[in-house]
Amino acid sequence: MAQVATLSARVIELEAKLNAPPKTPDNSSLPPSKGQKPNLPQGRKKRRHSHPGVARALAENPDRVIEARLTACPNCDHALDAADQSEIHAYDHIDLPPIKPIVTRINRHHGVCPCCRKHIGAPPPEGFVPGSPFGPGLCALIIHLHITQAISFERLALLMADSRLPSFSHCPESLGEDGQVGEHIGEFLDQWQQARLRHGGDEFV
């Protein structure tokens, strides 16, 4: 009898579970992603109305223009000229120019004045004072790599001496050989500060 009572209680328990509402995110700890998805209407989806295409405006003054024409038909090999290809599909290809350092040689001429017989010499051109061989653009690149990329000046000296790198491929090898990139940068910044002070600018910080 005890076994029958146990089985009857078990049956009642299972029937209660069957009659209970299903678990949903609203009545249980079931996450929303596990909830039952609403029934989607059957049938074909509505076709979206087409919109006119939007294309990027072409540059008014491109640096160069490439006219891509066929010399012969790819199907029958018939010779073609410009009149046979009047339609044009134009698009712009935008890129940055290669980084190519510009080396400027300064020849300061000296001599003796034929009148007073004193030694004379041309002053350095503005922006090309003797000292650091680094110009503003190269210094900006080195400082950027040193600060933002945490590359040491010693490592930068090795990179500048490596002609395989496009950014420094046109730099004279002597710029990276002496290992004094940091000193050259310091000299340049000192010269820049002096130039700003001569022109009434604020002191470099």
C-alpha cells in the first residue's frame, strides 16, 4: 500500500508539472535569448522600394588622369580606336604620396673683400642653420614614432640606417650611423625655440 501511495503522489506531481505554464523570461530566470520567438507571418517578404544610387563626387582637379582604353576587342580581336569607346566609367583613386625625404645642400660662400681685405661669409639661409641635419618634417616623424609608438632613439637610428624601410629609404645612411638621433632632435628643438623668440613668438614648451 505504501508503494501505491508513493506512486500516486508522483503521478499527481507530474500532472501538475504538465499543466503548469511553460517557462518564459517573464515568469522564470530564463534569459530573454532563450524565450520563444513570436510566430512570423508566412509568405514572401515585401520588396523594398529601390532608391537612386549615391556615388562619391569626383575631384574637380585630379593630379593625373589615366585613360584606360582597349586596343582590340577581347571577343573577336578587332582593332579599336577612341571613337569606338565613347562611354566612360569615371572614378577616383585616392592615395597618399610616398614619404621621400628631401636633402638640401647649403653651400655658404666665403671670401675676402677686395676693398677692406676682411674675411666675409654668407649667413645661413633662414630655416637652414648649421647644426642638426634634421628638418621640421623629419623631426616631426621621429618625435611621433618616439612618443606615440614608444620607439627609442637608438632603435630609430637603426631604422633610419635600414634602406629597406620606405619611410627612410631615401635618407642618407649617415643620419642613423652615429646613433645620436636624440641629440639631433634636441639641437633642432633648440634652433626652433631660438627662431620663435627672434620672431616674437612664445617660448617653446
